[in-house]
Amino acid sequence: MENARVATVERVTNETDIKLTLNLDSKFDQKIEIDTGIGFLDHMYHALTKHAGWSLQLTCKGDTHIDDHHTTEDTAIALGMAFKQALGQPKGIRRYGSAYCPLDEALSRSVVDISGRPFADVNLEFKREMIGQLSTEMIPHVFQSFAFGAGITLHVDGLKGKNDHHIAESAFKSLAVAIKQAIERTGTNDVPSTKGVL
């Protein structure tokens, strides 16, 4: 049996104090404990973790008395950093993943390339300014910050939807399923690139 891909990251700034442990290979024994201080953000990270088949312990003490920006951005960066560290050199994986995920009337698509080249194009339209304590403008920023921390190429598109909660959650779930596919082990030691390196 291959070793689990695990990483622990601690990231401390004047604005946030983040501790997290990520296990990419625990779909049969998931442990998910998330406390960012922003309930809806916790809910989205939980959906991502659950449907990606990960375990995640994440705590953040942030300056939410100011607003939600620093906590949201910094936790996404730290999660991306942990993902990159846990994955290690990207070899023996599929590299690409894509998924459509519905949530009732909402439908989102995510496409992932474990490319080593950070890029994110996120197209989600929301009607409300806030969902719970999370600004809807920060939801695309989560995907962007994660992609840049992880060093991956990511496209996320909201294709349908009327309920903002459903739109956001379907987007996180589609990322989870796409990224689970992209990092699936192939049983080889091959680097999935014509360059020979990613």
C-alpha cells in the first residue's frame, strides 16, 4: 500500500494565525475539523474536503473584527500550500481532472491541471452581498488563492443557479471531484508531461 500524502502547514501573519493538517488519501477514514471563525467558509471547506476524499484539521484565528478578507484569503493560500506539499513531485498521477456538480437548480463545472503553473479563471455570479458571514466577492478569491498556493491551473464556472448558497456549494463540490480525479494515482512512476517535469 502506498504512503498517504500528508502535510502540515502553520502560517502566521499580523492578520491571521493558521494551523492545518491535510491528508489527501483518507477517503475511508476521513477526519474533518474546521474552524475559521466564518461559518459559511467552514461549510464550503467541509464540502471540498468531504467530496475530495481528504482529511483536514484547520484552525484560524483571524482579524474578523475588521472583515472576512484576510481569514478567507489566508486560509485558502495555506490550504493550497499544504496541498502542494502533500502531493510532492507530481508523478504517477492523472494530472487532469474535470467535474460537473449540481445542487438542486445550481450547476457548476471545475477543470483542474496539476501543472505547476498557478492560474485561476473563476466565473460565478451572485445576487447577494453576503452568505452568512462570508462576502460573496471572496468566494472566487478562495479558488484563486488556493490555485496560486497549490501551483495548479483551475477553471471554475457557474453554469446555472438562482440560490447563491447552492451556486457556491456546487462550485466547491465540483472542484473537489475534479481535483480528486486529477491526483488519482495511476500505478506508474511517470511524470505526466512531455517535458519530463512539472
